[in-house]
Amino acid sequence: MELILYKGRPEHMEGRLEKEKRVYDLLDQLSMEYERLDHEAAMTMEACKDIDDALGATICKNLFLCNRQKTQFYLLLIPGDKTFHTKELSSQIGSARLSFADAEFMEKFLDITPGAVSIMGLMNDVECNVRLLVDEDVLKGEYLGCHPCVNTSSLKLRTQEVFDKFLKAVNHDMTVVHLGSV
């Protein structure tokens, strides 16, 4: 599959979901520059690697987590090559036990389905039900790669703008965590 990096929003928006269009609208409203890559839903690690290489950005694992009682929800961003250990994160955020949250909560709070989890979903969390957790290594890259709330496109954004301008606009803070090495 040939992957072409485009500057900004798609020229033609027909066939795109409203949640994807809302991402482009917000990024444009915030005057954030971004590049976009359209692709098939990546179902293999090889396809993910091809997308990562074409983007040239820090690609994150985006994990949607919750506590045992399903009363606290978290979006964790970690580098794609790091391994997630529940116990290590739980102690840093003061939560007894974390597990992957059900897809119904992901859709309810972030308007995202499994496979498309992204920091961009926080724009749909107007009641701030989801706490953003970011591994410190994610912040070191100049660019961040993420989905625009769908898994058939990927964006390349300046890391600093995402964690400053974007988070401020969507009324979310982040908690920086340190997870073990790769």
C-alpha cells in the first residue's frame, strides 16, 4: 500500500465520519499545523510499522483503562515499544487496580471505538470523565502521531502543541508518569 502524507485536512470530506471532521475543525480553529495519512485500518504490526515510518512521528500506544469499580477512567499514552505494567502505573496514580475499560465507556466518553483510541478523543469528553496519563518519554519527541478518532487516518502533530494548545482547548490536564524501559 502506498502511503502519502498530506498537509492539513482532506480536500474532500464526503464519506468521512462526523467525529473525524470535528477533529480537523478543532485543529484548524486552533491554528495547529498537521500532516495526515489515509490508510486502511491497520490490523497487523507490519502495517502499523509502515504507517509509523511514513508519519515520522512518535507513535503511541493509547490504552483506555479504568479502576476496579469502573468509576475512574484513564487514557494512557506510552511509546509503542514500551510494555505496560499495571502495578507500576497503579502506584504512581494512587489507584488500587487498573484494567482495560469496556468499549461502551470508550464510546460514551471519547466517541471512539476500539482500534481508534487517541488523545483527540478528549475533545469529546466535555465532562472530563477521563484522566490523561502520559509517559514522560512521549513528551521527548518533536512530533506525535495519533488517529483523528478513526483508525483509517493518522495525524502528525507537534508534540508541544498537542500537550499545550490542544489540551488547554479541550479543558484537560495531563499527569506525567514514568513507566519502565522498553
